[in-house]
Amino acid sequence: LHDTEGWRSLETSMKCIQAMMTGCHVEFTPCLADGQILALLEECAAHLNRFVREIAYFALQVVCETCEATVFKDTVAPRLAPLLQKGLKDNWSQTRFAASTATRAFFNKAAEAGVAEDYHP
């Protein structure tokens, strides 16, 4: 077996969460507001397996795209900004790509929520 096979079910589970968020769209926001899903995604974005990190960042992109602006501003954005910064520095190019798509979604939602300037250097 390949050294990444042991994480296959975790990667699949992350894709399921991503699909649920995509399907529910804005109705998924209450699940994000309590912070448990964000905590899981934060942990997976720091996972030692590169495939798990990659799918975590793609899921974070969906978080930004589906979250209501007020919850994004108050709960999601402060937690995601440092996480996205770390993802953009990942040593694996596919993880950096996933983090860059999440970052684009982050700034699109930040502009919609009126807080984009808070996250520019």
C-alpha cells in the first residue's frame, strides 16, 4: 500500500462535508457558527497528510462561499485568515493551490461582508 492509503477514509469524509456544505449552501451557516466544523477543518488543514490538507482547504473555500456575511465577519474570517496564510506557504503545490482558491473565496466574501480592508496588509 502507498503511504497515504491509511488516510483515504479521512479524505473521503472531508469531501462529504464539502458536498454537504455545497448542497445546503447558506442553510449550512448555523453549523459553522457553533465552531465545531471550523475546528475540524482547522485540524485537517494542519494534518501531516498532504491530501487531507488539500481537501481541507477546498472545503474552506466552500465555507467562504456558503456562509452568511454576518457569521463570516464575526466567526469565520478571524479564524480563517491565519490558516489561509499558512496554507499558502505549504510545501506541497496542490495544497498551496487549494489554499489560494480558498483565499480568493475568502476575499470575495470579505468584500461582501464589508471587512476586506481588515485583512489586507
